[in-house]
Amino acid sequence: MLLPYGYTWKEYRIRRSIDLSFTNPLISDTKLPTDLVPSGYSLFLHPMLEKSTFAGHVNITMMCAKSTNQITLHAHHDLTVDELDLEVVKMLDESKVPIRRVGRVPKKPLLEIYFHDPLTVGVSYEVRLKFNGNIWENVEGIFEGKYKQQANGVAGTDADTEGVIEAEEHTFVSTYFRPHHARRVFPCFDEPAYKVPFNVSIVRPRTHHVLFNTELERTEELSTDSKHVIDVFKRTPPMSTFTFGFLVSDLQQVPSMSVEKDDERKKPAIRIWARRDFQKNVADVEQRVKLALQKLQDYWGVELPLEKLDVVALPGFSYVKPADNWGLIVFKESELMRGYYNLAQELVYQWLGSWITPHWWSDAHVNKAIAGFLSADTAIKIDGGDEFEGKYPMTILYSIYYEFSKRYPHSRITGQKHETTCSKTELVLRMLNYTLGETTFRRGMQKFIQHREYKTFYGDDVWEALTKQAHLDQRLCESATVNDVVNSWITKDRIPMVKVIRSYANRSATVTQKLYLRERPHDVLDKDKMLWWIPLVVVTQDRLNFGNISTVKWMKQVREVKLEELPGPDEFIIVNPEEIGPFPVNYDERNWNLLATFLQKEESRTMIPVYTRAKLLHDAWNLAYAGELSFGTAFNMTLFMKYERNHLVWNPVFTLIDHIGRHIDMSAVHKKFEMYVRTLLTPLYEELVLNQQENEEMWKANLRSLAKNFLCRAGYKPCIEEAQRAFNKWMDS
């Protein structure tokens, strides 16, 4: 069997990855026969901005791997292919292959070319076809957009005309091919596994320029039109069709703030593009991209083989996700004004997505999870602190807790399953980073990416690389694999809960695991058969060293284990500190009371880090909802909040208060609950009001707003009076 460009049999073998066949409709996308394997494209495109149409022609070279009498390509039904002016030639002698018929497959985005005689195995062929289509405004395939800005960058009034200067309208054309929209623009092998080089030429107006995956090689005249020229670009490296991208526009390059000399500048060259009126808002983006890129290159231990990286702030770009093409990333304008997270995430996709690529969409959840984990890690390391852009890693975990504790997860939104699978995989990666150790985890990720340049990967390739490094560093026993651990988490739409019952006399504890369910009745099918690989990490009151966490014991898909050599009866323990693993932990009542007492002391509370304080509070309440813990114990765990001022710890509290308030509204205890809320929130609110400042951090404003909202609902008079004054002022204005 002949293999695709740049592949060996090992990479091209058929392998079973984690079974997520129904998590994403992409997985059921129409796959092409494997009879022919592409080796390159030669593509000419002419976007006609004034007509909102495009035309072009493409030559696709391919090798016949199996005997067949047809060639099947992806071609969207909106794309018009000239079936009369279509030919297939043998590359060896340029002889034409007689075509029997050409047709489209009903209700499928396929173009089929049939021959009288079978193609010869081992021979290269080239398909030559012409096509045309419409340029739409919706962001799929090739799309157009418009924006306005003042002529010559001048705003205000015109002294000669004594009128307002009219804003000029500007038009651009761009592409968004992820995940399978290349077929809307040209016939192709539109699957991620097919990574081949492209030779590309694009027609543009003389007033515009083209940004593409690679650098411009030369510009040629268009003989039939003096207003347009042809930009010919350097040959791309092997890449999937979804990473192909270009932008035809008159956006301007933001002047570089770099003080490096040309001969000192590292590759890739970073270029930022924006409309003239917006450039001051993205003046610092180049330096932010360079910093994030350097952090990621240090992590991977491999530099991106890019000559340049164009980062575009595209006005009017409406898609949810940036267009992360190879060497060309297109953002919404607002996204480039934020911190490092979005930048880092799209940069990670240059390594995982463009440079090395998931073999099929069933492996894309691993790709997305790695990008999410590394971008959050990068943003926190650059900015410092415990969070990034008003969020923090536990935000993902809380949503996972709520979804997977239902009787029927994803019952309302089936498309949500893929997103929660990605989120859970990201949390599992974070767990492995802790339990294997950050150094071992990073070396494993570096091992994974090595020797896969311009190739594809399967999900289990990541776990195999981590296993090898963990065994080498003796961070995992030889009989266990990372794949064992990961599969126990990702193949279930559930999470476990761990219960720790201490024997204080024996200084030991019995640890059990079971399915975590908040909703009743707890009647999930096969719940007693569900077991996970759970890392048991323990911190004790006499050794509150959260910076040096090591795995004490793995629950290797067993129901119960013992912990020995624990502290005495007057000291607490914390299992799963810092939310190392995505599971709640319950304790016996005495351990909960020891924790509650310790947290209420100002001098000791901050000895427990922010994430762990938030976890203890969140676990107590959610276990109470699940019927696993008394509400009295849960309420006791909130008493320290009278002194707590960290917004990350407060984050879950408002959700819990709202949830309880809705359940006991109109009941006999509702007035007492309102008194409890006022007692809890008043110190926080008064301090936030007293220290209110202009241009303060966003979290302070958000926390003040939430505190005010819930105090008003709980009948706090000063809050209600303030709201009435604001309302009266508004009515009088």
C-alpha cells in the first residue's frame, strides 16, 4: 500500500483511539475512499470583491494506492464545478485518462469522476478542474465583510465644506475553513489526515494586499485587467485543508514597537494588522504575542518552523472562534484587546492543529484540551496570581460538576457533549500535570511532539508519550499506563466522589469511591460498576505544604483503599487539595468541624490556598445537595466567609445562595435564611463600598455588584435605600 506524502507505515496505521464516535457531528462527516492519496495542490483563486463572487482552477496531484475506476473529492453543493472542462492526466507522460462521466452525489458534498478503465496502482495522476461560487457574509468558507473609517484617518469636521467628513467604506474577503469548509471554495481532500503542500496564486485589487499562510514570493500582472494583480506565494509545508487561509484587504500593518535590529530578530517575524482607526488599541499586541510565543516555545522545546506570523484584528468578524490558519491568525478586534489567554490558545494551535494535526475529529478533543490547559497555564505564568482575565481553572470544573451530577447529562443540549468532553480532558491533563509532576509531564509532552513534524496524531499517542516518560522518571508504576488513567475518566459521562472516614485512634482512614449524583433519585444504570483511577493526594494540618504535592496513593479502579500514618485526632486532613483531580471529597463530621474551626481563624485561614478554600466550601454544599452531608455541616463551613475577601473563594457562594433561596422561598425558614445572608455578606459589601475607586480591578466591581444584588434580595435596608435613591435620580433626570 502506498502512503500519503511524508508518512511512514507507523503513522498511517489504523488505530483505535478513545471512542467518542457520537460526541461531535463532524465524526459522521462523509469520509473519502482511501483509493487515492493526495500529494499536492496548485491553486489559482480570483475573489471578485465588487461582484461578491470568486472563480479559480486547481490541479490536484495524487497517487493511486488501490485499484479503482473513480476519483472522489469533496465539493460543496454551493460550489459550481465545470464538469465539461475537466481532465485527468498521468503525471508520467501527461497523457489524458478517458473519463466516462462526472457527477455529484445527492445530499452529500462529493464530486465523483468515473473512468472506463481502472487507474494503475502506484502511478501518480493529476486532476485539473475549474470552479466558481459566491462570496457570502456568513463566516463559512470564503466570506466578505465591510467596515468604515474616516478618510485619511481624519475625524471631525471639514473646514472647507463645514460638514462632517463622510466615513469611507472598505471591503475585505477572508476565509474560515475549520473544520471542513475548504470544500466550499475548491474541490479537495477535505480531511485533516491529508497533509500536503500548496502552491497558491491569488488575484487582488491594486488597492489591497493579500495575507496568506506563507510569504509573498512575487507579484505578476493580470493581462486582462489593469486594476488587479496576481500575488504568487511561497510553497506551503504539508498542511491540512482546514489550516489554509487568506485575507484580501486594505488593513494596515501596525508599526513595530520592537527595538531589535533586522539581523537580530528571531523567526517567526510577528506582524500585526488592523484598520487605521484601531491601531492604537493593538499597539502592544506584537510584544504580547512574542512573550506568549517564547513561553510556549520554551515549554515545547521546539521552535515553530514559520518565517512569519500575521495576527489580524478584523473589523466586523463575527465568528465565535478566531481563524487559526497556519501562519495567519484572524481575531475579532475585541479579542486582541484582552489578556494573554486567547493569544496563547491560538498560538498553541500553531503547534497542535497546524504543525501536527489530529488524524480525525474524534481526536480533536485531546487537541482542544491541551490548548486550553497550556493557554491557561501560560496566561497565569505571565500575569501571575491565581487567575486570568477574571476566570480561573476551577470555573471549568464547577460546570463539569453540575452537568455530570445530573441523572441524565446532556439531556437538553446534545451538542454540549463534545464541549464537556473537551473540558473534562483538560481537567484530566491538569491532574496528570500535578500527579506525574510538572517536569515529567512537560518532558512527556515534548516526547509526544517530537518526530511528528507535519504529520498527524491519535489521542492515545499523547498518553503513550506521557506513560513512557512517567516510567522513565519513576512517577508511575510499570504495570500502569496513563491511558488506563485517562480512559477511566473520559469514557464516562460521569465523575466520582470520594469519601474519607478516619479512624482517629488508629491514625488511619478508609477511602471509598462511588458515582457522584446531585439529582434524585440516584438510579443511574450500572452505577455500582463505575470505577475510576483516582489520585489520593493528602495534606495534613501539621504539614500545610501545598507547593510540594506528591501522590500518596492511586485508587486503581478499586472501591476502597486504606490511608495510614495520618495525624492525631485534633488535626484535620485535606484530600485532593487545589482540585488536583475533578472530584468532590466528603469527610466524617469531625474532620469537617476541624476544617471549619481552622478556617474561621484569621491567622490560619490564609495558610490554606485560595483554590483549596474554594474547594472545601464548594464540596460541602454540593455534597449536602446530593444528600451525602448534613446541611448543618455545610452551613458551618460558610462561617469563615464573614472574614473572607478573595473573590475566587466567593465565586461559588452566590450560586449556592441563589439555589437555596429558590428552594425555600415562601417557607417558614426563609426569613432566617435572609438573616443568615445579611450576616454573611454585610462585612464584604461595606468594605467594598468603603474602598471603591475609579479604574479598579474588574473583579472588585463584579463582587460588589453581586453582594449588593443578594443583599437587596435579603432585605438589607442600606442596600435597598441606595437602589431607591438611584432609581429616583434616574426618574428625575
